[in-house]
Amino acid sequence: MTPRRGLEARGAKIEYELCEWAYNGREFGIQNLDGRHFFDQEKHLDVQIELTKNEYRLLLDYVFMADWVINSHHVSGRDDVEDYDMLLQKLYSFAKDIGCGELVHANRETNEYSPTRLYEESTRAFGLIEEYDDDTFWDTLISRLAERDIYENVEDDRRDAMSIDEYSERCVPVEEAYFKEFHRHALDRLRIVDD
């Protein structure tokens, strides 16, 4: 007798029938006799990882931030990151069992998991993402402006021939000037000037 049939025979409640999930697993949902969630998957982990509830919560933040970096700027989704999406779905699928069910919603119509509003309101992830975006904005702006300025003063045929050392020697003082400017004035003095 399968675990499902054995639990059913003793009065356990079926939560949902066998179905395909986005993380490429097949599972059914059933409650143990004591009311806890139990599921059986056709695909099992090759590695067992033991996490506390707090560690799982931190892992949720970690994968949420990674997913944000990969997918947030692609409104209609991406086809080239399916493996990442399936792993994220798999990690979300354990939320209820570890005591974090209020943070992840299981959509039975689409068979996909997603963070709940409570998760989004309580996570530190958005603050960390904002800090990262702010830092990379300034670094990228400074780097690209310096590159533009250097190449404006170099003949076309020298651009590709410039060594890394020569580029760095020219770049460092220009980047330092932009750093000081933006540190003192942010974008206040940055303007587009017509020729």
C-alpha cells in the first residue's frame, strides 16, 4: 500500500490530487492524521539539507533576490531561465511544511507558488536590492562616463589597440573626478547640453 492510500484509509484528508508542478515534480497533497501537511513526490532530492525555520526564511530572501535580478526587468518573462524558475518553485513548495506557509501562496489553478503580500511586506530583500541598485547605478554611471570621455580623446584606430594598463591610467583620474562630483552634488549638476 502506498503512503497516500495508507493515510487515506485511516481518515487523512486529501488536499489536492496528483498534479504536475512548475518545478517539474509530480505530487499530491494530503494531511497527516495529526493535521500536518504531507506530500509525496515522484522526484526526490538527491541531497538532504536540514534547515531551521529561520534558515529557510533567509533562503527565501536569498532566492527572491536572485529571482528579482534575473526576472524583474523582463515583464513578459524569460524562456532561458526555466531551470532557475523550477528550482525557485521547488524551494517555495516546502514553505508550508517548515512553518512558513503564510509567506508563500500555492495557486492550484496554475500549479505555481508565489510570495504572499505578507512576505513582500516583511522581507529585507527589497531594502537590499535597493541598496545594490543604488550602488551599481553610481558605479555604472561613473564607469560609462569615464569610458566615453577617454574614447572621445583617442583616435578611432587607437581605441582597440589601447592596453588595459593605458586605459586604466587614463581612466582612474576621470572616474575620481566623477566620483567627487556625484558625491558632492548627486545628479543636480548633470544636464544634457545641445551642441
